[in-house]
Amino acid sequence: MFSTQVKTYLEEVIHNMPSDWLTLTTHRLDIYNEELAKTQFLDQFEGLYRENNASTQALSALPTAYDYIRLGHPLSCVLEWAIAKSISQPSENVISFSSKTTPILAILRKNLLENRNTQILHTGDLPDFFDTELVRDIYGYTFELQQVGQGSEIPTFEGSTIFISQQEQFGVNELSTGVDFFINLHANLGTVLLANGEKNSAYISEIQHVRRRETIAMTPENCLLALKSLIGQEAPPTPGNAAEANKASVLASIQAITGTTTIPLAASSGLSMQYAIMMGLVHDAAENHPGKAIKFIVPPNCYGGTNDQSRRVAACIDQVEVVDLPVDGDNDMVQSLETILTRLAGEDAVPYIIAEIPTNPRVEVPNLEQLKAVLSKERKTPTGEKAIASVFILDQTFCPNYLFLGEGEILSTVKAISYASGSKFPSGGKCTAGYCVANNLAAALMDKIALHLQLCDNEATSLQYEILAKQLPSMNQRIKDAYVNTRDFVNYIQQTLPTAKINFVSKELADQGFTPSVFSLDLPTKGNSPEEKEAYKRALNLKLINMMITEIPDESKYCVSYGQLKGCYWTIPATSTQGTTKEGDKDYIIRASLSPNMDLKRHKEVFQNFVDEI
């Protein structure tokens, strides 16, 4: 139970919290130390608690909580801290999820890799979508399942014991030493997981990484409702009648934007969507191509979450392997695919391709007619049989308005699925929800993807649907306006600093419909050795970014995001979006993304000042 001091402090925090704790998908990345990202926020929050300081000014000055809202954010950290206080446990042992299934899968994953047994005890019924047969057969997880009564004696077990309960009130009940992990399911809000005791502390970072890559933390709005419930302010509401109308509106908008007719799917984040796609395709391969090797073909320098997630899937399933797809610089996506698909036909494997168009961060677009030809090409196995056709899984986040999949479009004649991160242009940075669509040839795969989206309980939340319903109708116009700003700024940089190398779409590609509002900047360098030149360039990167965010703090942010409603965002892919990418494949260049609403003149002035100083 709470002390009066904790309860009073939480009431003040809720009353005084900064508005952006609820409304931003990234928080205070100008105060961000990557090595301390998981601890610094709560360390300083604990200091404010001891000082009994809950002023808006003090809370606003707290550093980034984790590095991105998908993994954690101020309100999820405060919720976890509050629950930990109520049961005298370390705050890092409490982990909140939006999903009711993924916390279970996170422990099962760790135990699979550690070859450790798992016992799942539950009061009441398990969620309907927790399909034990699929979890065993497709994910490869092993466990024993037993229903018990509330307060029953915990059976002894050699391995990990998970205790699952469904609760109306928020919080954690009295702990039992015989349980390793308590998972409390809360209707409409999410899940709280507690790793019980020092012996289970080794699981914490692994569980957090599942939250980072396969799902999301409990959303800010639900964390706020949970905190209020925790201190007895009000009961969490249930979704209203508008929820279904919002969902219908979102799905219709996605069909209109993508030019497709299949029913789209919306997930809690882009990576939640990607995970459902991957597991749905693994499931389809297991049914239709039993025993055959499954190959996910992935660019080694693409978005780090994609890279990491694909390798995490491969680590758990014996027949799945990741194949590198070189796409940038001297490598051509089409030529690389031709080589790989020919080789995999020789292995009689199941080929699934995950690729970004335009590529990240070099913003390159392959020759689409040649891409179509390579994907359409019929290949033979060593026995002369027809090789399994590939499925092209397109990350369309940079250009979600380009029509790839609709009838008569460039990828309509090959099996293709497209998905996008909703924290970018779809929501304008207001939520993380992502979505996917399929063309007619891949339509049959959507049932399997939907099944795994449901199993992982990763569908978009009611509020995410509400936000997308408001933002999607204006998305294409925002993309056009942001591109105009980006082209103007790129032209200015080329004139002002002609020795810099800029990676951006050509005007010819823009005329074809590729109008991203992101570009990468390779600044000129100097030095007597490659090492000196690289060090000089990296220092110059930081100098430019720091000038922008210092001199235009209301608009320029040090942030990995893209497609926001206003401002300009700067990052270095090697230390942000490529965080888990192999060092040799990282890009130590600047990536900038512009919005439709920003002071372009002021950004040009600051860039001119930067050039004058170098």
C-alpha cells in the first residue's frame, strides 16, 4: 500500500505534469544520455520526490525516459515507480505493457534461449487470443499450463513460475516467494509485469527488449488512467461507441491512401505490425512449405529495429535465417536481390524480403521496373521444380503516399505487403500506431498476419485509432508541403556548401511521386588519415546539429522521428535508428527531416552561420 507521502506526491505530479508527457512520441531528446537512458529519468524523479518537488518546471526538466515512447516514457516510468513503491520492490522490476500477451511471450523467449522450463499458473480464464497451440507450434515456446484458485498454494516447479491474474483495481497484490513473475492483466489498459526478487533480475533487460522490439509500453493515456486508479481518483473508463467508427474511418483512409482493396490492419506500432507480418509469414510457410528453410532477406543497414527484430525471430526458430541484402551506396537493390533469390531457389527455401523504399538513410529508390522483373522472375530448384515465389514486404514509412500495391501499380503483379510506422506521417507524431496492407496476390496472407497481431494483443488502441482518424485524411497534403520545404532547404545547402554530399531523391523521382521530406548530409571533412577525417566529420555533424537545436529550440529537435506536424528533426543514424546495426554497416552522417510547418528562413540563416564558422 502507498504511504500518505507517496500518494500526495503522485496527486501533485498528475496535476502538474507537462502536457507533452501525454502528447509527444518522443520526450526531451535534447536531454538524452544513451548510456543512462533506462535509469536517468527515474533517478532524478526520485530526487524530486525526496525534495517534495512536483512543480511543472521541475518535471519538464527531467531527461528522456528511455529513448522512445514505444519502449518507455515519463508516465510509464512513473507508474512503474509508483507500483514498486507500494510493494517495496526496485522500480526496474516492474514493467508495463500495452499488450496482455507479450509479457508472457517475453519470459518464454528468454527461457527458450536458456533452455529453462516454464510453468504458467492463472486464475480465471486466460485471454481468448492466447492460443497455446500456436505459441508452442509456431513460436517454439514450451510451457506447462495450470489454472489455480486465488490464494491457492503455489506448486513447486523446477524452472520459472509465472502467475497471471486479471484485476479490476490497478496495482500488485501480496507477493508469494514461489512465483518468479507476476503478470496482472487490466481490462482496456494493459499489463503490469513484476520480476520477483534478485534471482530474476537477469530477465529484466531481456523483457524490456521484447517491449522495445515486438510491442510497446503501456500508452501514456492508459498510464495516466492507471495512476489515477492506483491512488483512488477515478475508475478507468471503457471505450465509447466512437471506437468502432474511428477504426472504420482509419481502415477506409488507409485503403484510399494506398489504393488497395484488401482490409488493412492497424497495430500499436510499426514494429508491432512488422512482428505480426513476420510471424504470420512464418506460420504460412510452416503450413504450406513444411520443413523448408525460411529466409528473411534484410538490408544490413536498414532501420535498426527491423534489423534487430528479424534476427531475434531467427534466434528462436531453427528453420528461420536472416540473409543480408546490400542496397545502398555501391550496391544496387535489384542486382543484390537477383543474386540472393537465385541462390535461395537453389536451396529450395522460402524467401521473404523486407526492404525500405526509399532506403534509410541514403534515400535511394531502385529501378522499379527492374525490381518488378526480378520479383516476377520464375526460378527453378535443383530438381527442376518451380521455386517458391518471394513475398516483398515493403517498409513504406518514408513515402506512405506512393501507390505501390493497387491494381495496375508497379508491385500489383507480385506478392507484396506494405506497412508504415504511424508515429511518422500517419499520426503527425501524435501516436505510435502502424498499419499494413496487401495487394490482391498477397491478400490470403493477411488472415495469418491478423491472427498473430491478435495473439500478441498488438492491435492499435482506441485512442490510437481516434488520433489516426483525425490525422490520416490530411496526410498526403502534409507530405506534399513538407517535401516543398525539404527541396528548398536541400537546394540552399547545395548552393551554400557545394562540397557537402546530399542524399535526396532526384527531381525526376519526385515527379514520379517519391516526395520524402528527409535527406542525409555527408559533410566535407579534412585530415591526414582516414581516422582523422572520420573524427573531424563526426565532430562537424554534432556541431551543426547542436547549432540548430540551440539557436532554434522551438523548432529544431535532436530526434529520430519524421513526419511531425511542425519543426525540423536531426539525428545521426549510426547512434539512433541504426543502434543495433553492425558497426561496419552504420552511417555516421546527418539525417534531417522537415515538416510542413517550420521557419525555413531561420534554418537557412543558422546553416549559413555554420558554414561561416567552418
